[in-house]
Amino acid sequence: MNLKIPTKTQLPLYKASPTLEPINTRQTQTARRVYIETYGCQMNVSDSELMSGILTQNGYEMVDQLEDANVVLLNTCAIRENAEEKVLNRLVHLHHRKKRQSDLVLGVCGCMAQHMKTKLIDAAPYVDFVLGPDAYRNLPMAINSVTIGDPFLGLKLDKGEDYADIAPIRVEGIRAWLTIQRGCDKMCTFCIVPFVRGRERSIPMQLLVDDVKRLVDEGFKEVVLLGQTVNSYNDGTHNFGDLLFGLSEVEGIERIRFTSPHPSDATDDLIEAMASCDKVCNYIHLPLQSGSTRVLKAMRRTYTAEAYRELVAKMRARIPNLAISTDVIVGFCGETETDFMETYNLMAEIRYDSAFMFKYSSRDGTLAHKTLDDDVSEVEKGRRLKEIIALQESVSHETNQRLIGEVVTVLVEGESRKDPDRYQGKTDGFKTTVFPKANSEVGDLVRVKVESTTAHTLIGSITK
Ligand code: SF4
């Protein structure tokens, strides 16, 4: 496994608590080799890196093959029902493995663990421990407690937990994910996140500046700032705009991205930072969710369709060549054909570079599940989804086509998956670009003349 071993000052992993001693008694008897399987979003990828940091610091070895492990951790997602079903199916498979490998320890971590709580143990009694997103410091203790017999449960949400003192272990590459904020205070009615990740908290800016300096030393060229509503970042002294300006000052970092912002927190400070800091990419993922103000209100999205439209216009006026992507949900509770057409028309008007589009699926534990009727039929949800996908495919294709003949700047990430003679990387606007290697190297910023496109990729050659 190609890992970046961090040089961050190592602080105690455990908060002062008489019950949380970093004991490794079992590990002294058997070398513990841990395999982490990650599901869901980039926050989870970042959390898995954090877990690797905690475990490595406690003497565990991380492995990248399930076959080599005697501890398997599933870092799970709860955002959609099928994400949980996938993990439950995976657990059945791992149960078979556990029967053959008597020392195998099996832990379920992350959002689904927090969402299902003891129901997870009811569904899969062979699971050894269940840890929510604020309980990862307990990982060594959870693994060691397996000898006791009862499943270990770490499910307390903790507003004070930001893991700021822990050095994550990252897989080598040129792009690093950096969590700057945890939790969410927004309470959108369709979303489970506030219930499984708790209240919002931000890591102090100075620690993040130091983190980015360390990432540069480790060879990373690009950093992606992560948060559930990343632009509501506030450490008590600095807002998100301040953070972007501060991180731009770090020598050696070439690009700064962030995901996912909330439209209501897209302040003038943020727009100004994007417009004036060269290292901050001209790209924003700005979730729309619905183009109907009535539906947005039912979703508790805290903005209207008109305010969203004005925000996009303001950003485009101030930030030339801004690329925008979005998330859209169709078939939310009470969504009429008129509401849907408002979404369709707003998407057609804004012309996103790309979009993640979903049918609404009610999640147990959310406000919508408790208080609203999931009254749009599956067939109707499917039809609406198909229509916006067709619209977006054609817009994405046209947007890419317009780049033919243009020169884009690409950060070289590695070999193209389809052709070892080519490199691939992303433009400033986060478009995947493929080109012959010429004399370039991974980590270089190169100028590529676009010669052709597919719906999702630019194809070209390096130019001066
Ligand atoms: S802003 Fe809304 S959708 Fe995003 S994580 Fe928070 S509650 Fe969920």
C-alpha cells in the first residue's frame, strides 16, 4: 500500500477519560493488520485516512488486501437506502469469511453505524463493534475489547470532536482531501447527515495552514477542502473567505478546491476569494436540489430559486470561466409537474457543466420521513429523472464541444486508465482531460489544446 506517513506532531489520541486508555493488550499477542473498505462520499475517504492515522499511531499495520487482514473495518454511508443495503450484503459475505478465519475482527464505522445503532447488531450479530463518526479515537479500544465478547458500541456524537490533532495517513497522489469542518447545522428535511454527523464544528485556520504546508512537503499539489457545508466554515475568528486567502499564501500548493458549499453561505467574501486567488480553482459545486421555491421551502433549503439564480449570475459576472456543477433531487414530497418543470427550466437556463441527479428516496430518521408524504410515484420519479438526465447530457456535451480549439491548463494526475501512453488530469474547471505524455510528468501543470471531446472527457495534446 503506498501510504504517506505523516510528520504531524503526534499528540495523545485519547481525550482524558478514565475509560479510554490506549491499551493494546491483544495486539501484543497477535499482530493486527487492518483493512478499511470505504463507502460513500469524500468525507468518508478522508475519515478512513484519519482512522488509518489513529491505528498506525497505535501500532496497527494497514493493508490494502482483505486477504492480508485480521481486522476489517467498513466505513459506511447512510445517505440512501441502497448504500445501507450494499453494506448489509457485504457483511453477509464477511460473516462467511469470519467463520473460516477465527481471529477476524469485524467493525462497522461511519454514518450507517450511527444511523442504525443497535439495529445493526440485530441485523448482523457477528459484528464485533459499531463506531459512529465521532468515536474513531476508540478504534484501538474497540478492537481490543473483542476478547470481552459483547459488541463494543461507540455512538455518542460529540460537538467538541474535530480530530484536529490527528495526522491522517493518505494514499500517495497529487490531490489531498482535507477536512476543515465536521457536522451540519442546516437540517434539510430530506437529509440524514445532521443526525449521524452531529453539529457543525470548524478546525482552527492556523492548524489548516500548517496542514497544507505539510501536504506540500509530502508532495501534494492540490488540496480539496471538505465539509458538509464547507463554506459555512467559521473558527470563531476566520470565515471561509479568510481561509481561502490564507491557504493561497502557502508556497508550493498549486490548486485549492472545496466541496460542498451551501448556496445560502456563498457570501461576497467567498466570491471575492475565488475571483482574486489564482490558486483557488474557478469551479464550484453548488447544490440546487430543486428549481421550485415551494419545494425548496419543503426541503428547508433556506434559499429561493430566485436567490439561487441571482447568486449564479453574480458569481459568473465576477469569476470568468466559472465551471458549475450541482445536485438535483426529483420527486420530493409534494413535487408537482409545475414544480418539476421549474427545476427543468432552471437547469436549462443555468447550463451546468455537470450534475448529480437523483430520485427522492425517503430516509428513516429524517424530518421529511417523519412529517411529509412521499407521494410521487416511483414511475413518475423515474420519468422526471430521465428527462433531466437527457437535458444535462446534451448541455454537458455542448459545453465540452465549445472547448474544442481552446487551451486548458491541466494538473497531470497519472496514466490514463485506457491508454498507458497518455496522461490524464483535471482542468481548473474539474474536467477530466486525456493527452499524450510528451515530456510531462505527474504533478506538472501543462497546457493542453483540446482537439475532441466525449460527453465527460476532453481529449487533446500538450502545447506551449
Ligand atoms: S446542508 Fe442539508 S443536505 Fe447538506 S449535509 Fe446539511 S442537512 Fe444534509
